[in-house]
Amino acid sequence: MPYLARDRVLHATVCGAMGPRLSSRRMIRVRGMEKSYRTGKLVNKVLHGVDLEVSDGEFVAIVGPSGSGKSTLLHALGGLDRDYTGLVEIDGKDLHKLSDVELSNYRNRDVGFVFQAFNLLAHLTCRENVALPAQFSRGETTATAAESSKRAQAMLERVGLADKVDAQPNTLSGGQKQRVAIARALFNTPRMMLCDEPTGNLDSKTGEQILDLFRELNDKDGITVLIVTHDPRISELAGRTVRVEDGHLYEGADDEDTVQDASGTEADDSKDTNA
Ligand SMILES: Nc1ncnc2c1ncn2[C@@H]1O[C@H](COP(=O)(O)OP(=O)(O)O)[C@@H](O)[C@H]1O
Ligand SMILES: [Mg+2]
């Protein structure tokens, strides 16, 4: 059995016996992680040595000024980018040491990604969008198209969109689109959700409903949730807040930064008030 699949069984056993919130098993360990971007001859060093540990079942808000490297860190944690130095370990496995197949299995099965821009395919129905991860697991799974479709429907029901299964994304409100994106992230039963400003395009009430959904996925399903955010309410909801600043990661929020960012223009341009 691949180690990640074996871990999933172990995870289920631990959760079944103790309840998901009581697990203190370490899931993420980052040590001395450094990341630079090169543009021509220019080198922009973004992360100068980040250390982070996250336990199975935690809900962590990641805050910090714009451009501080929050998305960069999230991409590394999710195995979307391995062009860094230092250690990023998930369940004791160094992501740098995974083969390409192991890495793509990790991204597909263990991580659910949710972004600010919902990234739905306009020509597909909600059900088809949610079932997309099945396409990437071809050869890995024996699920038929009918089974994938049924599972997609169940995930849409899980996020409160039972009546939108066959709708096209462009007929949905912003909040509904983000629910479809969350259903898609849930399709392969991830252990961890990595969310990059998931309420950034939503009005505050809709954003709150989306946050409640993440809270519930963490509480009831035991999914570890990491959310990059400018939204001070997420920090209130999260069990823990960490801050990326000056290339390092610190425990706790810095209120001044959070407020300053929340009133900035970056995430405010395209508020979708049509909840
Ligand atoms: N693909 C890239 N190429 C070059 N520079 C990048 C790239 N992605 C991000 N950066 C730069 O890295 C810094 C951190 O970016 P990012 O991680 O997106 O910050 P945050 O999410 O905290 O706003 C910024 O200065 C940004 O311009
Ligand atoms: Mg970002």
C-alpha cells in the first residue's frame, strides 16, 4: 500500500478512536525553507527561512502583508512548487524526495485546493467541474464515470448545492461558485485543505457562510485547514494564526498588518454581492 494511502487508513483509525480534534499527530513540518524568484538577472528572495509545524486536524489562518510570500508558502505545502531550499515534510516524508508520481498522488488525493478565483470551467456543469479530479486519477482508480458523477453530486449536496448539480457555473452567485470549488476540492477526500484567500471575491455575509463551511469540514470531518487570508474574521475562527512577514513566519496575528491589508485595494476590486 502506498504510504499516503496507508496513512489515510491510520488517520481514519485515529479519528474514529479519538475524534479528529484530539489528534496531535504532526502532519506538516517546515524547517529553514527559503524561496527566491528569478526574473532575468534579478533575484527576489521571498522566504528567508520559514519554520512551521501543523498537527493533524488543526485550523490555521495565515496572515501577513501583500507580497510577503503567503501564496508562495501555500504552493510549496501543496506540492505545486518544489523550487525551494530547506525542508517541507508531510507525514514525515520530504516533498523533495517524492517521485513525480508520488507528488501528483499527494496533490490529487491528500490536498484540496481552494483559490480566490474559483477556477471553474465555464463549459462544464457543476457536477462535471466537481468530478474533474477523477480525470487526473485515471489509471489509479477503478471508479466508473457513473460512480464519479454520483460522488460529485454527493459533494455538491455536502456543500448545500443539491439544486445546482446540473447548472452551468455562470448562472451561479460568487458564494455558490466557491461552494462548487470546495466540493471539487473535497472530491478525493483530502486530509488537508489549502485555501488562498477563499473569501477575497465575496461580500462579507457570503464570506462568513463559506468560513462556516470550512469550520464544519474541520470540526466534523477532521480535515486540516490552512487559510491564507486578509480577513480578520478568519483569524477569529481559526484555532491558530501565523503571520508571514519579512521572509519569516511568526506565531500570532499582528493586528495592525491585518487591518491595514483588509482595507487595502487588492481583494476589494471585484466583490460579488450577489450571494
Ligand atoms: N511566479 C513568480 N515570479 C516572480 N515573482 C513572484 C512570483 N510569484 C510571486 N512572486 C513575488 O514573490 C513575492 C511574494 O508573492 P506571494 O507569495 O504571491 O505573496 P502573498 O501571497 O503574500 O501576497 C512577491 O514579491 C511577488 O511579486
Ligand atoms: Mg497571495
